Amino acid sequence: MMKPTTSLPAIRFVPNSAVAQPVRLLFARNYATQTGLGTTSAPKPSRRRVTPFNDTGFVPWSELSATEKAARATQQSYNFGMIIVGLVLTGGVTYFLWTDVFAPESKTRQFNRAVDKIKKDHRCLELLGDANKISAHGDETFNKWRRARPITSTEKKDGQGNQHLMMHFYVEGPLANGVVQCHMVMPRGQSEYDYKYLFVDIKGHERIYLENADTAAARSGKKPLSFFGVKWG
């Protein structure tokens, strides 16, 4: 005896049917929701407020508030002012070094020039001692440091436009001490000093002339000129 069989009709999915439409919309809505959640941009991280003391210039100008823009402008103005001050100070130091040390007419340069002559003269070395141990300084003061002792000097210009420099300082060596007198002349229109005289007085010994324009003029047969009681070779 054969059992009756019951067969169900095949269900065919029709994409455009009225039944499939709600299902498709449901899946589409769910997919759109998931996609939207996945592509939403993350919120920008909070940043520190810009002040004149912590601004590094990293934050763009367009993102600054009015207060922060004022803070950045203040900081930049301060930095610019410090640069100007630095340039002025550098220029002042450079000018001082040039006029006091390197310029041809500077007293420091002429002082070093005279001391070098003394250290190279064999007569001075015989009386003072080793050149490496000879020191030179200005007048005695309450300051114990020799470098702080000022060099006595006088600068003046005569009626002919010649510049004169006269210096008085001391030399000390391992054997003896001495006093140095120096007179230099820079003729008008020139940029270098010429010696009128440079001599060293050491107690108990004759004066040592390292430069003497009058003697040189006498040897050459020229009579030194005299202006206001001062003879020039």
C-alpha cells in the first residue's frame, strides 16, 4: 500500500516582487547604518591653549582664537625686539673692540707694540731678564690685578693736523724693573703712528732708547722742525 505524499510548491524569489521589497530595504538600511558608523570622522583631539609663553607656532593661524592670535603676536614682537637688542649689543661690542684694540690709533694696540719692542731689545733683556717673564702694566691702583692698572696716556692734535699719543707705563722682569716713556705721531692723512721716541729708564743704568727721531734726524743731517716748542723729526 503506497503512502500518500504531500509536495509543497517551489517558492521562487522575485527581486522585484512586493514581498522582497521590504526585506531589501531592511538590509539596505542596516548596511547603510553600519557603513555610516564605520566612516564617521573621529573628533579632533583637544589642544593646549596658546599663550605668549608656550606658543611653538605649530597651530595654524586660522585655528587660533582672537585671544590666542594676540598672544602669538605678542610673542613674535618680543622675539623681534630681542633680536634687535642682540644686534645692537653685538655692534657695540664690535665697535669697542675695533676702537680700543684693533684700530691703528688704539692705545691698546700701541701699548702692545711698544712692549713687543722692549721684549726684543737685547739691552733691555740684559737688564730686565727673560722676555717671557717680562710684564707691563699701568699706574698702581687699589686693584691687585695688573691688567686692571690703567695706562697713563694723552692724545692731542697739533695745529698741523698731526695726531699725538704719549704713554707712560711700567715693565717688570725677573732681574729689574723699569719705567717706559713713549711718544708717537700720526701725520695728517696717514693711518699709522710713527715713533718720536720710546725709551726705558732702569734704576742704576743709563736710559735705553729704542726709538729716537731726534737722533735719527741728526744722523741724517736733517734739522728737526719745531712747533710750539715741540720738535718733530
